[in-house]
Amino acid sequence: MPVDDSAKGKTFPPADYEVGKEKIREYAQAVGEENEVYFDREQAKAAGFRDIPAPPMFAVVYSAGAMAPAIFDPEVKMNFAAMVHGGQEFVWGEPVCAGDAISTAVEVKDISERDGKGFYVFESVSTNQDGDEVVRGTWTNIVRGV
């Protein structure tokens, strides 16, 4: 049975996330960061940041609230029992720093089928409180056996 691509182009309301200094520290420790800019405000400012910056892949943390409703949307019709993570790609803009308010919106960019697999591609766009784009993400999930 071919995949249903009727949800292609569907957009979801933005999800908001306030970036905290301690969350950045916890994330940086969890991923083994050693650069002091992620832990010390003075070091961060000396390096040219507005405040303590978030490591780039912290994007997954503040995007999660927007991505979950999209991938679990019944109209997308993804079979989670057969789903595998296909990949993520990010293009970063303005650095995210402690104190930022990030808003992330998601769109279903593509639903297609190849070689008996369904490909579900989502795009997230995250902006800060000043309207600056901080990251654009492409999230691909693959469903086997469609």
C-alpha cells in the first residue's frame, strides 16, 4: 500500500522555549563539552557572545516541543513500529544564548516512497525573540515495509 502524502505541506503552530543558563550547562556536560564559554558568562562575553551560548545541537532540545506534534499527528500517518531515524540536517544562524526565547514552527515538507520505504521529511524553523533565525532543521524519518 503506497504512503499517504496528503499531509504534505501541513504546518503546525510554533512551540516556544525559554533558554536557561542551567539547561545549557546540563546539556554541555551531558555531551562532553569542555569549552568554558558554555559554563562561564565572562568567558562567553570575552568570546563575543551576548551571554552563555548553547552548543549547536541544543537545537534538538528547543525544537522538540514543535517536532513532537508534527511527527505524532494522525494525518501524517507514520507507522512508529516500523520507523527508524533517517537523519537530521541543520543550518545555524544567530547563536542561541541563555535568556533567549526561541519559537519553532514545523512543516511537513515531503512524504514519499522509495524501495518499499516511506520517507517523512519535516522542516523546522527556529527564531529568537528579535525575529532572527537561529536554526533551520531538516528531520527525516524512514518507515520500513510500506
